[in-house]
Amino acid sequence: MSIWGKIIGGAAGLALGGPLGALVGTAAGHAVDKIALNYGDAPIDEEASKQKIAFTIGVIVLSAKMAKADGVVTKDEIAAFRKIFHISEKEIKNVGRVWDLARRDVAGFEIYARQIEKLFNPQSPVLEELLGSLIYIAQADGVVNPEEIDYLEKVAKIFGFDEVQFRRLLAIYNVSKADDPYSILGVNQSASDEEVKLAYRQLTLENHPDKLVASGMPEEFVRQATEKMATVNVAYSDIIQQRAEN
């Protein structure tokens, strides 16, 4: 299922209030509710609709404010957003309204991130893929500046990720230490062979497509996780080769 389709499985109940609800009302109002309640082959209930809208609007807001973090929203950043999240023609106007409102400034992104975080368990795979999407948008124009790193780090902390996990994602998305396979696996170079293997196995388990689909992961994030695992596989192979040569 797409991020624009049915509600992600396993999300906790949430009334569409707070900052996300206010933004929906300002940007699209009843039009968004109508789309959510009648999307797909079968209607979904009102509470599920509210959950879906909360997450979807949160994705748009955090992405737009990520693009604005350095003061300028570039075409490359907008293209990166559209590449990750395929938007249907019937929804593009509503998405555009929310994006335009959110990108006016970067202020207040924390309250949106906290509302999204409450939909999931800490360090949820969905939150990790959302954070990865923000990193992807940040590096789309070829430069990730300190303001963008600060934005990403604050979102990571709200989502429950520690410094090691955050730095691992930066390495995976070619933002920092891209030439260091250990950073991609989230281990130190002094880690034992068994520790390296365990880290790799854990990442493989967490990002297995079948598991992600079964958990209700949106198809956009499943594709992203699959691409991420390709980078992890290369890093693990590089470590094995390096250690065999030494």
C-alpha cells in the first residue's frame, strides 16, 4: 500500500488534532477528509482516516521544512520528495497546498515530529525510513550544511534514535563517512568479527521486505529499505574482504 493509501498497520489511535490537524484545516479542509475516507477499493473508518491523514500530512510537513532548513528550497529537493513519494493526480493539489504552507519557514518542526512519533513505537522501522527520506532530501542538492544536519539530528532524537543510529543513517545515505563501511553497519572498527556479523544480521532482519510489508510499511518505504540494504550488503562485504586481507 502507498503512503497515500490506507492507514499504516499498527499505528496507535489518534484524533486528528494538534498542529497537524490545524494545518489540514488551513490547507485542504474537507477535501483531504473526503479523499481519505473514500480512497481505494473499500472505505475506511473515520478514526483510520484521521490516523492516515496525520501521518501523511506529517511526512509532507517534515519534508518541506527539511528542504527549507538551509533557507532555500531547491528544485532538486522538491524532485527528491516526488521521487520518494509518488503522488496521484487527484491528490497533488492538496499535497502542494500543505507543502507550500510548511516550507515558508523551518520553525516549529519539532511539534509536528512529536505528533508523528506518537503514532509509533520508539525507533520504529517506519520512523527510520521517514528519517532516511529526510536525509535523502537534504543531500539532493549535493550539499548538506550544518543547519540541515541540526534539523535531522533533532528529528532523529524525537523519533528515539541515538547518535550511533543517526550517524549510521547519514553514512548509508552518503552524507558522512561514506567510505567507512563500519559506520554504515553502526559498529566501531575495533568490533570483533562476531559483533560485525551480529550487526549485519540485525539490519538484515529489520529491513527484510517481507517483514516490512507484513508490518504495514508503505510501499515507498519498502523500496527505500531495499535500496538501503544494498548499501549495507556492500559495506559488510567490504569489511569481510578487508579483514581477510589483513
